[in-house]
Amino acid sequence: MAEPNSTRRQMLLASLSLGGLLACGCTPSRRQALGPPSPVWPIDRRRTSDMGTRQPRPASDSRTEVSQAPTCVFPRTAWTRTSPTLALADRMGRIERITVHHDAMPSSGFRTAADSKDRLNDILRAHRNNGWADIGYHYAIDPLGNVWAARPIQLQGAHVRDWNERNLGIMMMGNFMHEQPTPQAIGALRALVASESARYRVPSARVATHRELASTACPGDALQRQINASRSRGDAGFG
């Protein structure tokens, strides 16, 4: 079964580069025996209008600027040789929104990048088993603070029902209903959001968490609090 509303247009594999950064799941409370959570996040053709956006925060002299990109973004080829099924995917078009998720699986046992690769491949298999073109997110962040390129930016994601069009999906590994995100992961998230919102000129009012666009616990209470704190400080991309 295809991702809903896919155009089945042919695309050039050459267009699927990272195009910017240098290379170097959602509501269940725990991982189930059948595999990682596989939230219902099909592509939808609804345009991302002003519905669901927050009001911009007034400018403040105390704004915290984070201008640098994450120090390391691992390319997709660092964790998989599988290519997206292009016939099942739509082109992204101009990016106008950024949405933050967690994968709702425990991450406290992560020790090395190999743990992150295993997690990404678990999620990829689950999402492809849904009949999707690829993993649903464009970026993933692990507890060590590494950023991983996931679905190519040029392809529309599958991570927020009704809000996938022109929406960049960032997932943090962990279940933040039951654990705290690491300082390294939070630092990487802030840098990535700052970098991508500046790159694509996404206003802070269009940087959201999954629960702010849909009825879900994602990205977990602990991560939501961290994002709310970033907004209060006026961190770049969130303020």
C-alpha cells in the first residue's frame, strides 16, 4: 500500500543529496514486541496554512542566538544502504514548517553510534512495512548528540497527519514521557532547529512539536518542557 496521496512521479536519485549540512514514532509508552511504534502519519495533501501556528514571540534584547549548525551530521549512508521508494513519495517543495518528535522508545542504554544505527534501521523497517516510501523523519538526534540524516530533504515526510506537506520532521531518540533528554541531545536539537529555520526561513511560529499539531503525547512531557524553555529564552529558531 502506498503512502496516501502519493503522486508516483519519477524522480532523479541525483536530487536526493543533503543539500546543506555537512556530513560527518510516537505515542506508545514503550517498545512493543512487534517492533517500534508505527504512528499513523500518512502524507496528506492539505496545505500548511496558518491553522495550528503559534503567534510569533515579540523581539527581545535577551534573545539567545545559536547561529552555528550541528558540529556533525551523519549522512544517510552511514546507517543504511536502502534508498527511498521514489514511486511512493512526493517532492517536498519549499520547506515552511519544522516539527519535533520523539520515537517513544527507551534510549538510556545508548553507548555508541552503533546503537543509533540499530534504532534507525528498526524504525525504517517499521515504516516501510507500513507501505511508506521510507523512514518518516528527515533528521534524527540520538542521546549522544549526533544528528543523522534520514529521509532526504527533497522528499515530503510522513510524520504528522494532515501536516506533512512542506514540513521538516526532526525526531529525537527516546521516550520523554519516562526519561529526560540528554544535554547533548538538547544542544543538538537547538543547533539543528536554528540552522534549518535560518536556512529555509521558517519563522518561529511554525516550529512546533507533534502534540501542538495533533492529539498525541509526542514528543513527551520532558522534551516539551525543554522546548518551551527554549521559546521563553528566545533561542534561535524557537523564539
